[in-house]
Amino acid sequence: MVKGDDYALSRIPMEERRPMWEVFMIRFGAVVTLSQFILGAALGYGMSLKEALFATLLGSVLLEIISFLNGVAGAWEGLSTSLLTRWSGFGRLGSSLIGLIVGISCIGWFGIQNTIFAEGISQAFGGAINTKIMSVITGIIITLLVVYGYRMLSYTANIAVPGFLLAVGIATYHLLSKYDFNALLTSLPPGPHLNFGVAVTMVAGGFMVGAVVTPDLSRYNRNAKDVFWMTLLSIFAGELLITFIAVLMSHAVKSSDVITIMLNLGGWVSAALVIFSTIKINDLNLYAASLGIANFLDAVFGVKISRALLTIIIGSLGTLGSVLGILDKFTNFLVILGIAVPPVGGIMVVDYFILKRYRKELEESRKLGSLPSEVEDWNPIAIISLALAFSVGYFYKGGLNQALNSLLAGMIFYFVLMKVYLAISPTQNAKFLKKTEVREG
């Protein structure tokens, strides 16, 4: 393996797996972010502390189920999300589509987050720093960090997560020092009442894409037990901790706009919040993008480009978009992609754990430390199910929320259509005939 490639197109051998706490720190950093504060503040503005925490708990259960199941598959096989989809629903070319969707989505969010990063630092210091220049600097820094792969993600998380929590603690102290803490614990919500079901789906939908791409990190876990604790602690501890603090802030200031208040604290506290929060989520954006695009190029064109080189290329593109200010125009498009990703996770779960179409081949090749020698080019039923699930998520505004609607629809459509196909073609083994040899990375 080329240094920095992080097994983008192959299995991670057991000797390269990492301790649970190390993987947990990276994952935890993806949960405890400023965006989670925004969500927590919205809950607090319309709910009591007890109601908000209970809604967060139930929403986290939904996230944990998807995170754990996809994460276990990633850990058992040692494969990234986009590569794993080759043998868990989508086929070689189908997985390239998934890799492209994940890649584009993460590149776009990388650029947008980079803009927020630069603007936040500029605002923290009274506009003394030029935002465009800062966008270039921050984009380059994050890109160089991700070039070195998982190890640098771990080092960064070990610094950024404690730094972020420290800054949050200081900001919380500043904001709440003027208020009666005990009174805030039992205070009524300052805004219009928020429906409990809506609150649950806000929590679950807010991190659903992160739950689907869990294998990108869980492939470094040693076993299913490590995946369980890594996902459980990061989601429950992260979601509940941030929600608790954000609700208190919202009740204290009688507003849901807690982030603006925090950034207006000024000085190093607000700068630290922006820096630590953005670094630890944006390096994961870029990392997931590099893995997805690497799989796309390999599956479609048979081209194996170093993941490190890909990181430099796509990091530069994201940074350029950030500097030019064009990425704001793509936000709605990225939200649409956010509806397309959840059913991928649902289809993977059904295929890997219920239908088990390629489990035998995966287990046999796993013993050899290689990939299965054959794989279908396409699974048309998976593609059809994905399209139908996206349509449900995009056009149907009822039910849960768009991300969760598309997730559940994907699981149901795929399971039912596969069963119908097997009933119509009982001589088939649920694998779609034409197969092509895998080009192992």
C-alpha cells in the first residue's frame, strides 16, 4: 500500500486495525459539532429540557441501529462504504455511482464548511482577517492533514475534540453565569411548542448520512463489539451532551440562534469553537470523498489513482469553490444528495444481513486477505429501489422526514422486489448473471 492510501481499494488487514477508543475519538468529533448545537438550540426553543433529551434519545436509537449494522459489515470485511457496496447490493458499476454520490456530496460540504470556517475566524477577530485568504489557508491545511489518512485523522481528533469541548465549556460558563442553572433545568420553552415526533426525526435525519458511511471508519475496528461501543458512545454521548448544553443556552437567551451568540463571544473562545469544530468534521468530509472517488475511478475506468493524490485534487477543487463563493449555489443540490444517501445504507443492510447474496464469497476471500474474484456489474433491483426510495424521500413530505422516509423506503422496496425476482426466477441465485473479475487494489 502506498503511504496515505489507507486501503482505499482493498481490505484493511487485522494487524492494521486500531483500538476502539482511537476510532471513537474520530467518530465522536463528527457528532459534537456546531451543527449539532444548531439542532439542540432548535429543540430547546420549542421543548422543555426533559422533552428535548427524550426526543434526542429516541432519534439516537434510530441512528445507532443503522450505524451499528453498516459499521459491523465494514469491520468484518475491512472495506470502506463505497467499496463494500460492490458486494452488498449494488455491484461494481453500481458501487461507482454510490462512490460518486458520496464523493460529490462530501466535496461540496467540504467547501461550504471551509467557507464557514474562514468567515467564523474572520468574525471572531472583528473582520481583521480577509475571508478569501483565510479560505485558501484553511483549505490547504485540511487537505494536507487528510493526505496522510486515518493516522492524521486520529491525531487531529485527539487535539480537536478536547479543544472543542473545552471551548464549549468556557462558552457555556460565560453564557450561563448570569442565569440560575437550577431554574433553567425546569424552565418552559421560550418559543412555539415543537411536535415530539418532528423533534425525533430532526435528530435522526440530521446525522443519517454520517450513519450510512460508518464503514469508512469502522473498517479500522477489530470486531463487532468495538463497533458497538464506538457507535453507541459517539452517538448517544455526543448527541445528548450537545443537546443538553444547547437547550440550556436556548432557554437562557430565549432564542434558537445560539450559534450567533456563541460566535459573538469574541476572541479566542469563539475562534477555538470554529476552528476545532470545523477541522474535525471537514477532514472527515474530505476523507470520505477521497474514498468514494477512488472507488468510482477504479470501477468505471479501471484507473487507480493514489488516494493521497486524489485528496490534493479534490481538496483544491473544494477550496477553489469556497474562495470563489460558488458553492452556496449548490447547497440545495447537496441537500438533494442527502436524500439519496440514506437508502444506500438501508439496501446494504438488507443485502448483507438478510439476503446474504455475497456473504459466502466475502468470507472465503476474507480468509485470504483479498477481495471476491467475481462481482456483478449491476444489480438492477438495487438501482430501481434506490430511485424509488429517493422519489419517496423527495416528493413525500409526510411520515417521518425526508432522509428517514427514503431510508425505510429503500429497505422495503429492495427486500420486496428481490423476493419477487426470486419467485419469478427460482433458478437464479439472486446474482445478476454477467460477472466481471475484480481488479484488486
